[in-house]
Amino acid sequence: MDTGKGKVGSMGLTYPMLAKGNYTAWALKIKVFMQAQGVWTTVEPSDEKTSIEGKSDKVALAMIYQGITEEILLSIAGKNTTKEGWEAIKVMCQGAERVKKAKVQTLKAEFESLHMEDSDQLEDFYMKLNGLVSTIRALGEEMQESYVVKKLLRAVPSRVLQIASTIEQFGYLESMTVEEAIGSLQAHE
């Protein structure tokens, strides 16, 4: 009996649907699907001189079409390549560059004001922090991991302040990941 294991193209994929407010997650998933099928280079060629094969471009475009509504499909139907279609969807969902910058500034302000209450769970706070950072990065803004770790350690409640101080004193904050920092806090709490 053949279960299809080990065959890349044999399993059916369920493409995520683009909806209002989920562009970042949708784009990440579609990108991975395209990478798995070897057609992501139609959107981001590894080299400017790379020629895009017509079939690859159509496969990639079909993958995008699987995850968008008819309304969005009709608005990008005139695009000749996957790259043009991808960029059009990106602009529709993320807005013009000016709007994108405003979103980044708003999210950064929210990031800076974020702090844990004594009643907050570390895991919940980590999810909120990670969600903000992921969204900021997805909008094209760079955020160093060490900056996020330092923010995490500054935002903890008094019950774990001693642990956070110890991590700051003896940890290698420049090379520590947020996951390592949160793991240390949880282990000592």
C-alpha cells in the first residue's frame, strides 16, 4: 500500500485564503508553498539576470489564485507575471509606502509601551510581543533580536524582576534569542 510519504507532489495542499487582516500570515504561508514547489524565484529571483520559465510563472500564479477571493483575482487579472500579481496584492493589503510607514510607527509605539502586569502569564506576554515584532518585521522594518530581548527583560513584572536582572548581568544579550530569554524566565519563575 502506497501512502504517498516521501513524494513531494503527491499530497494535496490546502491553500490559506487571504482575508482582511491576515495578509502577513497568508504571504508567509504562500511563500513557503512556492518555495516547496520550487517556484518562489518567480517572485524573488535570486539574480536579476535569472530568466523566469513560463510554466514556473503559471504554476506560481495558480498557487496565488488558490488563496485569494474572486474580488482580488479580478483586480490582479491584468498582471502579466506572478511578481506583478504578488506586488499588487501586497500593495492592496499593506497599503502605499506612506501608510506602511505609519503602521510601523504605530506598532513600534505599541511595542515600546508594552509591559507585563503581575497577573500576566509569561507565555501570553511572549505571544503578544512576538506577534508585534513579527508584524513589524513583515512590514519591512528591521528589529534586532537583541533589542527585542532587552525590551522583554525591561517589561517584566516585579515577580520575575530579579531573574531578569540576573539574565541581563550574566547573559549574552547580543546573541540571546527571545525564546532563550523567555525560557530562562519561565524556568526560574
